[in-house]
Amino acid sequence: MSKLLVKLVLNALFTVPLLLYFSNATLFQALMASGSLSILAFFLGDQWILDEFGNGAATLADGLLAALFLWAVGTAYYWGLSWPELAVIAVVTAVVEFGYHLLLRRWDVRWYS
């Protein structure tokens, strides 16, 4: 549970401000989108892809997931996010996720390739 909490906080530290800067999202919408994305990425990326395919694949998957998820939510809520803005958020997400995966290495007994 503490791993998920760390992920929620790390992602919120950069995703929420970027969403507020780049889009028409409210603070509540940005927080909910960040939390939902973090939970989805934790179970898909960290619990499955990271174990099976390693840090590189999980980092790429997290970045792509961020772009697609935020595009879908942004379209539904008319946030006005452009693809370059989504790309910035996705790249920042991937960089933070790469570091988070390295943290998981130290945290867990098992080592990821």
C-alpha cells in the first residue's frame, strides 16, 4: 500500500500543476485524473509490465498510458489539451516513473531487469 501512496504523491506533484497550466481542468479534475492515472499505471505498469518486461518497457508503457489517458479525459471534459502539451506531460511522467521504478528496485527483495 505504501508503494501506491508514494506513486500517487509523486505523480500528483507534477501532473496536477502541468494539467492546471496546460488545460482548462479544475483542481478537483486534475487531482482525480492524476489519482486515476496513478492507480491504473500502478496495477498495469508496476505490477505486470515491470515484472514481466523490465524498467524500459514499463517506463514506455507509463508514458504512453499517460498521454492516452489524459487525452481521453481531456477530450471528455473539454480541457483543450494539444498533442505537444500531452507529449510534455507524457515525457515528464516517463522520467518520474523511471526513477520510481528504480526506487521499487531498492524497496523490493526482487530485482527487475
